[in-house]
Amino acid sequence: MRILVCNDDGIYSPGIAALADVAAAFGTVQVVAPNAEQSAMGQAITASRPLSYRPTPAVGPSAYRVNGTPADCVTLGAHNWGKVDIVLSGCNLGFNVGNAVWHSGTLAAAKQAALLGIRGIAFSAPASVEKYDALKPWMHRVLETLLPQQGLKLVNVNLPEEPRGMIWTRISVRQYEGLIVPTKDPKGRELYWFSATPLEAAPEGTERWAVEQHRISMSPLCLDLTGHRQLGALRADHPLDEELARTVSPPKSSPEAAKKVAQEEASAAAGPQHP
Ligand code: MN
């Protein structure tokens, strides 16, 4: 099995060294990671400048650093290695639960893999972890559990310090207070610190609840953000022109129509389209 290991804390992070070490028991590992920290960059891709891809023997014989985002690393790594069976991201220095699912670069690397049709698993642990030796057997057990589950395309894993078992969880979607703390620069000009605090306690069965209980949390995710329940209700209660669209439009768009929309997409995103 060819395992691409990425992260958002940068290629020299102790977390990626631990994950790459554990992954080596399951296949051939290649590390492709940002040359500097990219936490909270989400799934940004670098579309306005070229990227470098440099061998980094200090990390390992098969390690490369990229001057880009975690999503860049996965895309470039998969392209340059040819065939990748799975992308493992992390282990992040800090949990990725709740609203972090939207901002996390760690999870974004796994999501980028899923977009490319490759399985992706993101690993996060508390930032206070100094030595990963105690967590490594648990990371091994996570991979033993997840790797045979071929149907699991995208999983977010959070490991507490001193775990007491592992459970399947859902994402804690809750209201956050978008706390902004004003400060000043040396010249007296205004600056702002961003932070966010959850407003309610974590419900049972969520990832935050799991790590609060010292359980390893494993959340299966999907890329489809559609609100399927609402969509069903809307189509039933507030039908629009679906009937007309079904009657007059072919179920599959013509190549010309598909090409036109793809061109309009490309001019907006200006990004290289991965096949
Ligand atoms: Mn990070």
C-alpha cells in the first residue's frame, strides 16, 4: 500500500514524524508536507504562483517539502508519486473538532485526497502532547481498524492524551461566539486577534464529547454538503420548475453545455483542474 503522509503544522513537526512512523507498518510511506506552518488555512490551493517540491532528507529518505498549503501537498504529492492508495494527515498539534472541521488544514489534506478519489484520514491530538510514544500504539490501532474499511473514504480522528478506548462519533455542530480581541501595534494602529468559543456543552456522541471522556473519536465524513432532508422537504412542499426541467432537459447534459459551464468555473477559480 502506498501511503502519502501530509500535515498542516509543517514537515518538521513531531506529529508528522509520529504518524509516518506508525504508517510504515502498513505500507510504503512518502511524506509531502508544507515547508512552514499552514494551520487554519483550510483547503486553499495555490493558483497564482508556481510551487517548489524539495527532497528533505533530514525528515526521511522519501520526504518532500512544498512551499504551499496542505491541499497543494496532497495534489502535488499524488501527481508526482503516481499512485497513492491513502492519504494520512497529521498528527495535528491540537484537536480538530466542531467548527475546526471547516478551517483545519489537517482535515483539508484528507478532504483534498477524497476530492481526488483517494481515501483520506486526518489525525489530531492535544497540542500539549510532548512525546508521541504513548499515542503511537493507539494510532496503530486506529489504522488497523480503518484501513480494511474500504467504504470509509474520509475520516476525522481525534486522539486524547491517555486514551481509554475508541468510539465512532459525529461532528459537534454548534453555535460559536466569534470572539475578536482588539490590540495595537507598536505604532498604535489597531489590530485584532481572532478566536472562537463554543456556546453550549458538547452533546453525547460527538467528537468533542468523546475526547472530553478520554475516548479516541473517529468521525466518518462525506464531501456532499447538501442538506438532503431539507431538499426532500423543499421538493415536496415548495416545488419549483423541477417537473419542467425533467420533461424538457435530457438527464445528461450535452458535451457543449458541460464544457461551457466548466470554462465558466475555470475563469472564476483560475486554478489548475486536476483530472
Ligand atoms: Mn495545525
